[in-house]
Amino acid sequence: MKRTIQKIATSLVLVVIAALGARIAFAWDQARKIQSDVLGNVPFQNETGNIAYALAEGKGFSNVFRTETGPTAWLAPVYPALVAATFRICGIFTERAFFTCVGLNIFFSSAACVPIFFAGKRIGGLGVASGAAWLWAVFPNAILLPFEWIWDTSLAAFLAAALLWATLELGESERIGDWCAYGLLWGLALMTNPALGTLLPFLLGWAAFRGRKENRARWKRAGVAAGVAMLCCVPWTVRNYIAFHRFIPLRSNLPFELWLGNNDIFDEHARNGRRVITRTEETRRYTQVGETAYMQEKWLLATSFMEMHPGLELRLTGRKFVDFWMGTEAPVKNFRETDSWLIRAVLIVSFLTGIGALFGVVALWTGKKKIAQRHRENRGDAEGDAEKQVKIAKGNWVFPLAVFPLIFPCLYYVTHADLRYRHPIDPVVCLLTVAGVAAALELLGAKGNRGFVKGAPTG
């Protein structure tokens, strides 16, 4: 019976089915409360929906505000093109198109269980693998966002988890085909969510660095992978240069995002007294000057504000840090004021997994050293062998795991933060949380065993 329960609990198929069921149930419950004409229109009233509409109408990648403003590079092309294909098949701004997009989001979100499971299995065995996959399957944010946002959020979460798994596997591969496939995966990720590119030099560098003494050709293979990733982006970059006559590798909207989180609305002493940013006003300004001039204007406004308000910028960075990890700048206040248990669950789980990710990094880094020391004491291993075990343990997975919560959020600490901006790294955050708990339990078990031996009778 124990074996049967363990087999069921560690079944990847069961985890994926549970993830699908939870997301579908939430989507069905929410959809039945909303009118069909609203479902077919309102979720697409964003940049993704507007560009997808232009693509479906044969106007190209354009009209980011659903007005005739011409070509845009506001977003990377993969997800808007996917939504546009849905419009072509299911009709533009229809309920059927909405449910198709939600279905795709649910598929991507549930599929993230697979790379997280196999990455966890490599890191900590079957227990960590199944625990991380189950946590992601019932993760409130992952259940909520596929329905709430017709955006690349769920696809980016799957790609981030796949990149971690592929990086861990690539660390032991010498086949050039594997490195080329890794580059293709990175190309898809960059063309979906360019923010993931902040992780590229760290993950690719780690994969090459691991074997630097065994085979120097690994650096050449890493160069091939990077080259393949860049080649995937070249057609889009060329298109942007032709459309805007300037170099735009992936997206053009960084100045706008930077200005959105760094402007006079945050300055109580601002002369213009502006306290609201409206979509209507920004659309009007964008239409007047065009995308290139609009972005240049926002860049100047944002950088000038940051230079003139260093103290305020420090406070804003702290607020963005809280917002990124909690989904709101005032989590305690929002927790008290809301009457929604779902929102409370999101706030609690976001907090616990954020702390869990940090604890996981620390526990995995220090815990393995203590375990190796214990093995040396118990088995009488040579000092050199034990140190080698520590080095291998650290090199195997702590660094590629740690860069997700430590590096990826930095972009949003500077620009502006939101719960969905954290979501691409949430699968890895769940894995870190479970791995940290497992490491802590293992260390506690080791201490308990030592205490039992010390207290044992000697006569």
C-alpha cells in the first residue's frame, strides 16, 4: 500500500492532469459569471490583442493601440502571432477565440510541470521532483493567470522552466546538436519574452564553464548555441530596422516601461501636479509623434527623473521589490481590506514562495557542504574527495537555479513591477522552495541521528 501511494504521488501524468483540472475548473467557474460578448472583447483590449487584430486583418505587425498608427515593435512577435492565428480560425473578438487562447495558456501552464519535474529529479531526486511539480500544479497564481491574462505570461513560464531543464542537461552534453537545439530554445524564448534574455549569459556561461578543464571545445559549442539564438532573432531585427530605420533587436517599449515606473506622478513636489496616467492621453501622444519619437521622449523623461530624484528612486525600488514578489505594494493592507479568499491565497503563497526561494538558494548552497562534511566524517573519505563532492554539488545546480530569482527581477526593480511579471520564474521559484525544504529536512534528520548516537548507551 505504501508503495502504491508513493507511486501515485510521484506520477508525472497525474500531476499534469491535476494541473489541467485545476486551471480548467477555475476558468469555467469564472467564465460562467461573465457575459459572452464581454469575454469576446474585453480580454483582448491590450497591446497583444490590438496587434493580433492588425495581423488578422492583414495590416501586419502594427497598430498597438488599435488605431492606424503604423508598424510597431512594442512586443516580441511570437504570442501576438499566436493570437492572430486564433482570430483567423475562431473569428476576431469572439468568445470562441477567447476560450481557445485560454486553452492554450492552460496547456502551456500545465506543461511547465514536465520540465520542473525532470529538473527537480536531477537536483534532488524523485521527492523534490514530484513536490515541485505538485506545488506548481496547485499554485494559485498559475491557476489564475491563464484565464485572467491573454498575454505571453503562461508561455514564458513554460519556456523558463524548459530553459532550466535544458541547461542542466546541457551541462553534461558534448554533442553539437544538443547545443544547437539549446540555441533554438533560447531563440523562441527571446522572441516570446525578451526579459528572459537577462538569464542567457548566466545559464549559457554556466553550461560552458562546467567543462572548461575537461574540454575547451565546450566554449566553442556555447558560441554556436549563442549564434543560433541570435540567428533566430535576425529576421525580426531586420524587419524592425526596415520599419523604423534604427536598431531594435527585439522590443521598442523599454523607455515607456521605464517612464511608467519613474515619472512625476511619484513626486509630491512636481510642478505640474500630475497624478494620473491615462491610456487616452498616451494613445493621443503616441499617434501624434509616432513610436520612435514617443519612445525617445519617454526615455528622456524617465532618465531625467531618475537623475533628479536619487532618494525617491531608492524608495521606489523598494516598493517595486515588494510589488514584484507580492503582487502589490501594500500586501498587508490589501490582505486586510479584500474580501476575496483567492486574493488572500495569492498574497500568502506569493510571500511564502518568495521567502522559500531565498531559503532554497541558501539551504542548497550551505546544506550540501554540511552533508559532504558528514559523509567524510562517517565514511572516512579523504579530504580531497569530500571537497570534490562539495564542488560538484555546488556546480551542478545551485548557480543556474539562483539566477532566476536573483537576476531576472532586476529589470522590474528599475522599471515597474506586477504579479504577472514575476510569473515566468514562478515554476523555478516553486522548485527552489521545495528543494530548500527538502535540504532543511535532510539536515534536521542528520542532526537528529547524530543526537541519537551521542545519547546512546555505551555499556
